[in-house]
Amino acid sequence: MDHLPLSDIPMLVSSINFLLRDEIFENLDQICYCYNVEREEMDRLLASQGYAYQEKYNRVI
């Protein structure tokens, strides 16, 4: 994957969870760093559709 679908939040959630589930990245911070997205911006995008990264489960719910 060469970019994250930032304008399509459901696809973004799916992409993030895929990257975490397949252990390509250990956490959301690593994904943000790799794709050059500020963590605060990612949290804002996810929250705009009622999603949030759950560190305990290491996934976006």
C-alpha cells in the first residue's frame, strides 16, 4: 500500500486494522510515521466518523 485512503474513513479504518492485524506495523504511531500523517490528524479523522484507536486491542474500533 503506497498511501492511506484518508478521504474514505471506512476504508481508512479497514486499512489500518489490516496493517496492524498482519503485523506489518506494531501500532498506529508507526503507521502515521510511515505514511507521513500527524497522529493528531489521524485521531481527528477517525473521530469524525465515530472511530478511535484502542491501544489495548491495537485496532481501530
